[in-house]
Amino acid sequence: MVAQNNLCILILAAGKGTRMKSSLPKPLHSVCGMPILGHILKVSQSLNPAAIGIVVGHESDLVIETVKANLAKWNISAPVVFVKQTDLSGSGSAVKAALPLLQKFETVLVLNGDTPLLLGKTLQDMLHTFTAEKASSLVLGVTVPDPAGYGRILREADGTFQKIVEDADADEDTKKIAEINSGMYIFSSKELQTALTQLTPQGSKNEYYLTDTLSLIKQMNQRVLVFHSADYKQALGVNSKAQLAQAQQIMRSRVAQELMDNGVTLLQPDQTYIDPGVQIGADTVICPGCYILGKTVIGKNCVLEGGVYIKDSTIADNVTLKMGTYVEESTVAENCQLGPYAHLRPKSVLCKGAKVGNFSEIKKAVIGEGSKVNHLSYIGDTQMGAGVNVGAGTITCNYDGKNKHQTIIEDHVFVGSNVNFVAPVTVHEYAKIGAGSTITKEVSAQGLAIARSRQVVLENKGVKKEHD
Ligand code: UD1
Ligand code: CA
């Protein structure tokens, strides 16, 4: 195979993406939580190339800035070089703009910047064939159900490559050809350079087609191969919002398939939104309408009822998340129960067996082992010990208008309903707080704190009866 130190991958991402009808440049549109360009970079990195070039043009500053900001997150360790294409006159001129970079390498793998579904394995196989067959150029061809919009691959009578004809330039017979150019190619750098100098503008838009370099290389009596893959989905290009939705659906179904292969139960895989990279243990059951996003890890034997949203969080084994629960940047230990409609905001930690119930909101707080916040509460900036029972409607008043303050509730405290803790405040272990109390001062261990006005009943001051 091509030695990695001789391989450069070039991603074409300068185009306007006019058909997206969007102010956001096409390579930055998200598919399953990651920009299209991010997916292509990750697959490129899997080949361990000596360099990755990205041709930028339309909204180049934003594209460069976004890529640079995410290189570490996407684990891209190959050197990334940005190449500016000043005249956006087609894929051929995009590659031409990168010539100073490409000259340094023997082999160039060119990828369109709008094919997020491509697979590393296919690119490996393409490189293998390219080397084994001593080719000068190779294009990935697939047969699609609807070839409209794509360049068609024309073959000679003996089945070898003849040329690629763009959809816009195709006659009726050519339009019937279903084998299309995926926009993924391998070139010997030397022949590519020669062919690029011979390109002439084509079509009504006077564009320089990269696809023409293949027939030019063939005319130099060099080998040009079509590498045909049966998995056409990986070649689907994103040119419109409808194709973006389609790519997203295909990627989600790949993720779902892999999870099911690992023993996860998805009740309705096509109605579950799980990002690539999310890890879920065997026998966890996921009901329809769940969103599991970002860097999330979920253990075994959990249940996620409908409409659960989890982002960048860690959930251990045997956790039940009832309907409508929302968890963000938080950690939940085994055997916890959440919801229905519980809300964990960033930096919340639930220790073993804790319960957070209906309409309770937790923020930057530790809920100790076996502690319960079951109904209508807000617990923020709080350190709560084990075995605490928090009554309905309890609120930590953590904000004084300027700063946030801590509430500390030690082990086995019993909090009655409708209590306010005015932070900073500490309640020591085994203390009891009477219902309706507003706690502003420290409560000693095993103490009973009641902080509410006494009830007064004034006779005959109530509602006047009409017919007394
Ligand atoms: C291209 C191919 C077509 C193929 C299809 C596969 C050409 C001439 N045609 O068509 O044969 O079937 O992809 O998806 O290549 N770009 C630049 N600079 C430019 C123009 C485009 O960098 O001046 C980039 C775009 O950002 C995009 C890629 O090149 O990532 C392809 O351009 P696009 O306009 O999407 O080409 P298609 O019409 O889809
Ligand atoms: Ca395209």
C-alpha cells in the first residue's frame, strides 16, 4: 500500500454550497452533532496521512477558525494545511490551488468536502487497489437509485474507465447511467499535476472540472481505474437541506445498528437520536424520542423512557430515567432514579441510589447516596450527604443578586416540605427542618429547626356568608 509518508489527503471545501440556501458554509453544517468537514477529517485521519490539505474559499475565515478550534476534539493529529482558492471556478481549480502542497507527495487522495458518510475502510481498500494495480488514478464509483445531479461514469466496451460526464452536460442516454462519481479519487501526484495544466473550462458555468483530469491521464496512456463499491450510501453528497436530512438519517441508523449489535434495546431505532461515539451498555432499553448526545456514556440495564435528553454525561448501570428527563454535563451513579421530568443541569452528581423526581432541578450539586429530592425542588450549589430526604417544594436560595453561595446538608437530614435554605448555610447530620421554614442560620446535628411564624386564627374574620 501507499506509504503513509507519501500520502496527502486533500479535502475540497471552498465551494459556495448555493443549493443549501444557507448563510452557514456547507462544510460546517452539522450531521449528528458534528460538522460535515469534521466527519471527513476524522475518516482522513484514520488513514494516518503525512498531511491533510483543506481547500477553503467561501467564508474561509469561519471554516478555518472552526476547524482549528476542533482539531483536538476530533483527534486530528496529522498536520492540517489550509489552501485558499481565490476564484471559485470549479473542483479542478480547487485542486490547482493546492499544487504547491501536493507537489511534496507521491500520492494524493482527493475528497469532496460534502460527503460525510464516507468510510475509512473503503478509502483503505481504494489505496490498496491503487498500489496493487499500479494505477495513476482511481475513482470511487457507486450505483445510486437516483443519479440526478451527479457526474456519471462512462465505461469503454471492455468495462474500463472512459470518462466522467457531469449531470448538467449529460444527454438523455448518459442521464440514464446510474453509476456515479462519488467525488473521491486517488492520483499519482505527478500525473495529476500534468493533467491540471491541461484543464479547460467546461459547461455553462465555465468551470474547471477535476473529473476531466481522469480522461486526460488516460490519454497519457496511464492506468485509470474505477473502484466500485456496493455501499452507495457512503458516497451520498450533501447539496441541499433534504440531502442533509437524508445523510443524518443514514448516519443515525448506522449508530443504532452498531448499538443493537452490542446488545442495546432500541424500541424504535428510527425515532431515537444518538450521536456517533456515544457508548451504551447491553440490555439498556431506549424508548422512542430520546436524544443521547455528545460524549455520553450509559451503563448496562438502564431504562430511558420516552423523550429523555442526555448530553455529555455519564450514567452508570441500572439507572431509570423516566419520561422527559433532561441531563446535561452530569454524572449519575448506579441504581439512581430520575423523573418523570427531572432536570440535571451541568456539574450535578448523583451518588448511588439517589432519586430526583418530578419537576426537580439540580445544578452544580452533589446528591448523596440514597438521598431523595422527589418533588418540585430546586437544589443548586449544594453538597448533600447520604440518606437525606428533601420534602416537596424545597428551594436552595443560592443567589443573592451578586454571588452564588453554597448550601451544605449533611447525612440523614430530614427536610420538611416547602423549605427555603438561604445560602450560605449548613445543616448538620440528623437534623430536622420543619415544613415551611426559611433557614438562614446553621442547624446543629440532630437539632430541630422551625423558622416560620406561628399560626394565628382570628374568630369571625373569615369570609362573610351571604345569607347569615
Ligand atoms: C461533484 C463532481 C461530480 C460528482 C459529485 C459527487 C465535479 C466537477 N463534479 O459534483 O462528478 O458526482 O461531486 O458528490 O467535481 N469546490 C471547491 N471549489 C470550487 C467548487 C467546488 O472547493 O470552486 C468543492 C465544493 O466545496 C465541494 C466539492 O468541491 O465540496 C464538489 O463541488 P460541488 O459543487 O458540490 O460538485 P457537484 O456538483 O456535487
Ligand atoms: Ca456536491
